[in-house]
Amino acid sequence: MINRSQQIYPSIFQIFKKRLYLFLYGDRDGVSLNFLQKSTNGIFQSIEDLLDFESEIPKKASQYIGTASSLFKEVSINQSSITSKRWNAEENLFVLLYCLIRSNKSKFIVETGVANGITTNAIMNALKQTGKDGELHSFDVLPEAKKAYSGPGNWNFHLLPTKNTARKIKGIVSKFPKVDIWIHDSDHGYRWQKFEYLLALASLSDNGILISDDIDASSAWGELAKTHFRKSFIIFDSRKFIGIAFK
């Protein structure tokens, strides 16, 4: 005969263990699209669809799509070998960043998660076209990530410790001017994503933009995008979802 406590407590433990894992690391299988769509003003299959729909993005952004796609292929071939390629940003995120920066002429940009430098190259190549006063501040816990970009422009790499990471990045960001675009592509666990989204919100200029890769990795985007930002959208990528939110 099985004791009642033997039936209940193992299941409670498993639930707690799963909740803790989700909190720390996100969900490998992702949160559902049904959950995400409750927090968004629109879901789009492509960058073109978003640019056609959203009036706050200059219409001329679409004219840079071809250039960005060609540049993505070139960067992907010549990328650094710092970490696994599975951490690379994909084409839609690359194209979105390039088109936004060129059309908005964004000047002060923050990204978290450099890895092999795919998004770093997208941003720096766009800044080269918008003027000499643009700058990018990139954060990563990998020392080797400082080699991800070696071209011209004002690129600032910040190495974060693996402990007290939140306190460190918060201290650095507090000294920044207001941020035009903030890109999240680092730790996709719920705890970090929520912290970073709120930090980005506090750091962004009026009408500033938060862009996040892997918004389906935890419930943080679904919880915050609609309640803390004026509007937000979701774009399909080949393996995941990208979120874009306007302050």
C-alpha cells in the first residue's frame, strides 16, 4: 500500500523543481504563442510586414532590407569563432536592427550578449552609415567576445562578472545618457529577462525601443510588454520569436 504522502510530495517536489528551472533558465520548449499574443499589438511573419504596418518606424526602413540581408550573409561567413554558432542571432534580428538604426539614425545603443558578434556587426555597420557620433555599448560574460568586432566606429565592450552581474551592469548603465535602442540577447531565464527589460525601460529615451531575441524562452516578455510599454510586436524567426517594444 502506498502512503498518501508518498503520492503527493514527489509530485510537489517535481513541480517546484520545474518552476525553479523556468525561473532561472527559461523553457527549452518555449512559452506558447497563445500566451505571447495576449501581450502584443501584432504578430508578423516578416520584417517587411512589420515595417508596412508600424507608423513609428520610418517608411524608408524597408529600402535597407536588401542591403541588410546581403550583409548578414557576409558577416555569417566571416564571423568570429568565440562560442557555439547555435547562439548566433538569425537573419530577421540582424535585418531589423540594421534597418531601424539606419532609418531612425539612432545614436546610443546597448546590447547584451555578444557571442560571435552577429548583432554587433549589424549595429556597427548601420552606425557607419548614420554618422560619426553613434556608439554601441555591448555586454558579455565571455572575455573572448571583445574580439567579435574589429572594424571602425565607436564600439565599447564591457566584460561582466558571472557573479553580481545585475549590480555590475546596473552600475555601468547608470552613467549612460538615455538609450535609443536596447537589444537583449543574453541570459534568457525569467529572472534575468525581467530584470533586464525593466533596466532597459528605465534607461531608454522617450520613444526608445527595446528589442529582445528569444522572447518565448520565458514568460517575462509576455508579462511586461503590454503593461510597461506603449505597444509591442512579435516577429517570427526561423527558430524563435523576436519582440520589439516602444517606450
